Amino acid sequence: MKDLILLVDDDGAIRKMLRIALEAKGYTTIEAVSKKDAIESIALNSPKLVLLDLQLPDGSGLDVIKEVRAFSEIPFLVLSVMNAEEDKVALLDAGADDYITKPFSMGELLARIRTALRRLPVEETPANWDSGGLVVDFLNYRVIKNQTQIRLTPTEFQILTFLIKNSGKVITHEVLIKKIWGEQALNEMNSLRVHITQLRKKIEDSPSDPRWLVTEPGIGYRWVSH
């Protein structure tokens, strides 16, 4: 299976055209129709590339780029009708990697995609995370604190893994809930808080003053590596 590409456009016909063309070349695609959907999908699914339309029903594609740049360096290839040089400069300054002006040929688009993907660093998922007496063995689902194994529930381990692998990034309540309980999850805020509380009791020396799993008030949580 080739790289996962996120298609962000509120026009269903355009998404269908792109999906058919890309999947015919072996790429895997997922879709988003709004700014909100796009940001959540990037956080939850970690696509390798985003094809982004600038005009979305709940905001601008530029806003998507700016918000995502706070936690990810994923390449953005913008599909736009703009022609003014100042607009293109603003787009690149916001963090876009490239742009292609509509209408475009599929051959040109595929070439731009290949170029963007070649710039990606090779990602390696570490077998474990180790810091300050806390060791997380991702492959064997084990957590060891001060040389003593700690028993986590599957949900606690899933939360811990997701936060560590996004170390330093603010993960919103909504993104974390959907990652753990699924896209259709509702009314899981209390469950999330309970799991976070239990997880802190198990891994933190001082759960009321956490060293690693810190709260971003009103937003979510952040894993702080030391």
C-alpha cells in the first residue's frame, strides 16, 4: 500500500476525481470537507500529504495550514484558482509546500505529489520510550517505572502511546476522544478524564503536579519529554 493522502475539498465531484486518479496510481486516500474535519483527520490519521482547497465552508485553507503547523510538518499541496503573486507568497509564508493552479492536468499533479513525498524524512517508530525512570515498550505493551512493571488497561496504554508519539504537541480533548473511542464517539469527556486521572496515578510521582502528562486548561493535554 502506498502513501496515505488526505483530500480536503467541499466539492464532492472534485474529491471523487482526485480519489479515482490517485487510487489508480496505488495511493490510499481519505477525505475531509471542512477546516475542522481536515485538522482532526491530520491529527488522527497522520497522512503523508494533504491536497488542500483554499475555500472551505467553515474557514480558509490557510487557517488549516497555520493551525496544523503548530503540531506537524506534513506537506501541503494547495489546489487554487489564485494567480496573483502576492497570494502565492502569502500561501508559502503560511507554511504550504507547493501550490498548483486550477485547472491543472493530472500528470502535473502527480508529479508535484511525487516531489513533495520525496522531501519527507524517513520515519522510524522507536521500539520504546525511556526517560527519568519511566520506560514504555510499544512493541510488547509494557510500562516500567523505576524498574517495576506497571499494569495499564488497554485504553490507558492507547492514550499513553498516542500522547508520547505526539510529544510536545497539544492534543485536544476532541482529537483524543476520537482517536481512542472512534469517529462517532459522543459524551466521552468524563471517561477521558477518568482515564487520564488513573494513568497519572500509575506513572507520575506526583499525580496532582504531573511531570509528563500535563493539562492544557480548556483545550486538552500535552506530553512533556524531559
